[in-house]
Amino acid sequence: MHGFVYKSAMSVGGTSLIFLALAGYDTTIGAVHSVADLFWLGFLYALVPTATLLMAFYLSWTWPMTAHVHAKLQRIMDKRLARLEQAET
């Protein structure tokens, strides 16, 4: 579960680059950055992934993986795998 939660947080954190560009952050060599630029940089790289990680943790805590849920997910994955194998032949 840790891998899923970590990857989810990092994937959303990667979208921060788009928002950083929208905030006007200049990536050219020698650019001078204002306090607001540095605030948005810190905000997007620290708080956004942390918030996503906390949300993923909450979901994993409130949606327990019972034997019934696991069996249902396993059936879904087995059907998908069978379709993929059939499509390859």
C-alpha cells in the first residue's frame, strides 16, 4: 500500500510544475525571484504532495481491504488479464 500512496502523491506533486509556470516563476539562468515566487515554489513542492499523501492515507484507512473486496478486485484483474492475453493472440 505504501508504494501506491507514495506514487499517487508524487504524481500529483509533479503537476505542480504547471501551476508554478502559471504563477509566473521564471526558470531562466540568473532570474531574480520575488518572495511571492519563492512562496509558491515552496507551497507547490511541499504542501501539495503532502495534502495528496494525507488524502490517500485517509482513503486507505477508511476503505479497508477485506477478503470480499480483495476477491472482487482479483476477479476484475483476472478478467482484464484474460482479455489482454486473448487480444495478443
